[in-house]
Amino acid sequence: WIASNVGGTPNLQLLVAPAKANCEEEWTPVLNPETQQPLFDGTYECALEEITTFSNHVVVEGRQGGIPRIWVLSLEKENEHQVLVTKSERLEFTEEAHDVGLAEHYEFNVDKIVVGYTSLITPTQGLEISLNDPSESSRTVLKQRAVPGYDKNMYGCERTTVKSRDGTTDIPVSLVYKKRRHGTCQEWRTGQYPRVCLRSIWFQRGSRIHVHHCAASQSGYHLCCRPCSRRRGNGSTVV
């Protein structure tokens, strides 16, 4: 299993080759068994970062859409020196904006892995996931960071995009908010739970974002806005 940007691709490609010297001509891309297209072709669509091999599976770490991702590839041995990818499955999580990474593994013959997971509303967890059935329903929380007085059900988070000023680029934005009975107060986040970045920010007018007040984030980022009483009677402005 090889990760390489041979050919000058902007990201790494996922390749396989025989375990012998001087076999560069025999490097071949790993194909998606459903589409027969390369799983990681080195383009900007998906970034490959790490490869971890097991007896019957390969776990790949990377990024897609700016979010850390993990893929589980199921293998089938065709002969002593060649294996075939029979299934490729990306680990999915309920919260769109999250961080996930594979823990250290020192055993080769395993059918379960442990990943570290966290989001804007979920404290850091250690999740045990079956390689044969990585669906959310079959996962086990081994350990979770304790946060006294915190109730996850009181908060929500979303992942959306806003257009750049020239209208040519979709900029990803992560939102975290406290659920309320009447309306929803949302906060922009650039750091990791539980630090609060901005206050008094209101969201939800179709797909538009409305801001009443602005404060600098603790991680050094800023959201700049100005009051605009002309546009709306309540003093909000659209960013």
C-alpha cells in the first residue's frame, strides 16, 4: 500500500504494488468496488493523510469537505500476493462538524478499532468500532471526557457554507447554538469545545445569517459586522 503524489498531483494518491524492489511500473490505483474509479486520485476533492493496514481491512485517514474523515476498506485475498478491495465505507457521524482520528493500534489480526472523536457539542470520546459493521448503531463509547454541569441535549451544531464576496467560492462555516423554545441563538466557533467564541449572534432567516453583536474569538479569529437599521427594524445586518 503506497501513498504518493507521483505525477504531480496536489494530494496523495492511494496505490498498491507487489512487495518487491523496483516495481514502480506496477503501481496501480486502488479502485472503488462500486464505481471502479480511484478511491483517492490525488485531486482536491479528497485528501489522503494516513494508511493503517490490518489482516482483512485497511483504514484510511484524510479530509473531505474540510472535515477529518476515516474510511474502512474491506479486503479479500485473491492469492498469496494479491488482495482485492470488496467494500469501501466512510465512517459517518450525526454531527456534521466534527474531528475524528484513529488511535494507535499494535495488533494486526483485529476486527475492531478505536477512534478519538469530538465535535462542537460532544466532549472527546474514545469509540470502539467494528471493522465488519462500522455503523453508528454498533459503536461502543469506551471513554468520554467528563464536563460537570454540561447537557449536550441543550445544544446543536451545523455545518454550512457562505459565498465569498466575489461569489465564486463556498466558504465552510461551523455553527454551534443553544436550543431555545422561541428562536435559536447561535454562535460561530473556530476552536474546540468548550470555549465560547462569539456572543449575541442570531441565525435563521432562510439560508441567510443575521448578526446583532460581535466579539473577538478566544482563538484569535474575528467576525466583523456593522449594525444596519435600514435593512431591518430590529437592527440586524446580514454577513
